Amino acid sequence: MPNTARRLVRLPGLALRGARVGAVVLGHAAALAGAALLARLRGSPGGAVLRDGGRWVRLLTALGPSYIKIGQLLSTRRDLLPDAVTGPLSTLTDAARPPRAWRVRRAVRRAYRDREWPFAGFGWEPVACGSIATVHRATPLDGRDVAVKVRRPGIARVMRQDFALTSAAMALAARLPALRRMPFALMHAQVGGAILRQLDFTAEAESLARLRANLAASGNVHVPEPLPGLCTPEIVVMEYVDGLTRFEPGELDAATRRAVVRAVLAAIYEMLFVDGVVHCDLHPGNLYFDRDAGLVVLDAGFVIRLPEAVRRSFSDFFINMAMGDGWMCAQIVVDSAAHVADDCDLEGFRSGLRELVAESSGALSGEFDLARFAGRLFDLQRRFGLFPAPEFAFPLLSLLVVEGVVKGFDAEVDFQAEAVPVLRRRNTPRIPGSTAER
């Protein structure tokens, strides 16, 4: 953790935060157990209590922004969770309780304290309210219409405390005999660090500009233009996109749903396989339609630049999976592994992965379950002694979020076939050439 972050995580504050998280979890667990018992006494199935999405919303909201992000990701998985859960969780995307107006006003004024006030008008009432920031409509001195994303006052301290708490939990998990070989510390530093980087609004403004440039050629995906001269480490100012519509499949005809799915997949594959600048948070709170039914990506807080080696390995794995070549998929995993155990059973791993790829190759959206595929892949790696680079979590996370959206729109789309045109445009593809070494 950087020195500035460590200064924000003082021991007394950390202890108080840990006590608060523990109290919230225990309180909700007790309420859940009581409700389940009462349901059983009334002759109702106790499991129905777990499917009450409102309870999970209240729990995650009480825990704070780091946990709200989990709820946002889960809200996209309508294929895995019942509507009674995903429906309420979807309200976490931009309907968080706003901070007090005087705190937002003070934060904005402080962000521009070293320069002339740059706005002719500023709407202090937020037009959207997320777990990390509020969004306001404003007018700079040049008269254009802009959106101003303001980091929540005090949010950095809370998220860094949560990072320290989860780091301690990971360290304890790593002591368990069955988990000792797992690189928990490295994984937590990579993934948790990426979540913490959402606090850096200078980086977000740069990510917006990169995504906008990278996706400009697609023609049907719009990323708002950031205004660097007005951005600060706590504030992102971008063009205001008017007339946006929620991303709901039930309001669209079949042809439009198919077009939407292919546009989303084309954009994410361009990020993953060509540019290496990946949006890991494309839930419905960040995806909208404009008036021309084009896609609009509004947020770039959780954007990761993949190392070149990871981008190439992930691309190679995906195209070989699409072609049904399990042997090559296994070889790519072996070559890119962060650690190979001394007692690693390479042949056992290759055999298991070939079987998994054979089952999954060519599956349609409604048949292919990425979460299950990733779980089985990780289980194979664990059982046979292969440990992937932690950076591989980010492309998988990006696809898992998008998969949840896609399955709600079109169960007939072929994930793998849609990727092939993009994969063939990338540099130096590693596809099967010679089978002699097999």
C-alpha cells in the first residue's frame, strides 16, 4: 500500500471500522436467522429469506462502498440469481444515498481553491449518486453542458480501511493447510489495488480519453469526452450526454437486442484482445442507450491496462478455445503461469483442460456459463499445481460482468464466434500451427 494510503489507515480508525463491519454482519446474520426461523414456523420455506434482495441491499449499503461494488457486479448475473435478488441489487448502481449538500459543496470548492472558479452554473443536487461519487450537471465559463463527477468526501479513508481488513483476512486464509499454495497476498494486491485506484480521478479522466480513442472506430459506442483542464484528483469533468435510456431488454424487440449484444461484445473484445485497456465494470449503471440507440459508456473508474504478455496470452487462450483446441489452451496456461509447483502433473492438467474446452467450444450464450467454466479452470489449476498470474482476474471479471448483461438480452449469441473477427485482427496470433510437439 502506498505511504499516503498507509497514513490514512490509522490503527484506532481501522479497529473502529473492523468493529463496525463485524457488528453490521452479525446484526444482519441474526436478523436473517430469525426471519428464516419465523418462516419455518409459519410453514414457509426458510430459503425464501435468502432470496429477499432487499435484505442484501440493506446489508451491502450498511457495509459501505467496497461492498456495494460486489452487489453491483452480482446484479448483472440474472442467469445465476433470481430476479428477487438481482432486481433490488440493480438499484445499487446509481441510487446510493447522497452525502450532505454542504459536504459536496465544500469538496468541490476545495478542489478548485488554487484557481479561478471555472463554472458559470453548478447543479448541487446530484443527477446520479453512486457508491464512490456523485454526478452533477454544470456549465463552465465557455457555456457547454458538462457532467461533474465528485468523489465522496471521506470515502478514501473508508475504502483503504476495508482494503487493510480484507488484506488481513487474506493473510489468515493463506495459513489454512488447503490454501497455503494460493498466492492470496499477490491476488489481493492486484485486485484490491485496482479497486482502490477508482479513488484516483486523474487516472479515470485519462482512462476515459483512452477508451474514447480506442472505441472511436466502432461507430456505435460513445464514451464522453473528458475536459482535462477542469479535472482534478477528486473531480472528473466530461461532456454531458443527454437523452440516455436505461439498459433494459424487455423494452426492445429481438433484432435490437441482438444488435445491442453484438455491440457490447465487440467493444469488450476490442478492449481485451486489441487495446489491452479493459473496462471491468460494465454493469447497467454504466451502460446506456442514447437517442440513436447507440451504446454509451459513462464511467471509467474500474479500467485496467493489461500487461502485454497477459493480453496476448488471454487472446491466444480465447481463440484456441473457440477453435476447440484444448491442448494449445493448456500449453498457454502452462507458459503464462505465475508459479508451477514442483509436483505439478502437467499431463493430468492438459487432459482435464482438453475435456473442459471440448465441452465448451461453440456453446451459445444460453448454454455457456463463464462462471462455471472459470471455476472448473481454477480447480484444475489448483489440483494439478499451476497458479495463474493475478492479472488474469481482470479480463475474466470483465467478461463475467458482460456475460450477465448479454444473457438477459440474447441467449442465442455465440460468445466465441463473435470474438474471432477481433482476435484475427490482433498482432502475432498464437494459433495452432504444428502438431508435431504434441
